[in-house]
Amino acid sequence: MEDVRSIISYRMDEYGSVKVKLAEVLNSRGITRNRLKTLTGIKYEVIDRYYQNHIERVDLDFIAKVCYVLNCKVEDLLEYSDPDG
């Protein structure tokens, strides 16, 4: 059988987290949130939540638009952090 784990009784800090790296990507390319708003048509408030990493659920349409406009991959924007390090 595959090496799988159940998370039924786990807390978030026990199974890790996903970090949104939009700020790092934009800063490394010299692109502002306002410029990304213009390029994608996404509201500034939405972009700012991702920029500040203040989201609980990821909108795949948002990720697809940003990846297209910035010519990047999903893994450039999202990073899984294992609870063990």
C-alpha cells in the first residue's frame, strides 16, 4: 500500500502550510500591484490579499491569470512548507 497519512485529527501546524509568494515574484520583476491590476483586470484588493499572503483559499482563476501575465509557473507562486522543516 502507498505511504499515505490521515489528517482527520491533525491541526494545521501538524501538516504544514502553503505560502503565497506573489510579493517575491512581483518584487523580483519590478512589477507593482497596480501594474498587475492593469495587466490582469483583477481588483487591487484581491491582488493585495495574495501579496500580503492573507488568504485562506486559493482562486485557481487568479493563479492562472497571474501565471499567464507574468509567464511563470504555479510553483513560482505557491510553496508548501512541511511541518518538520
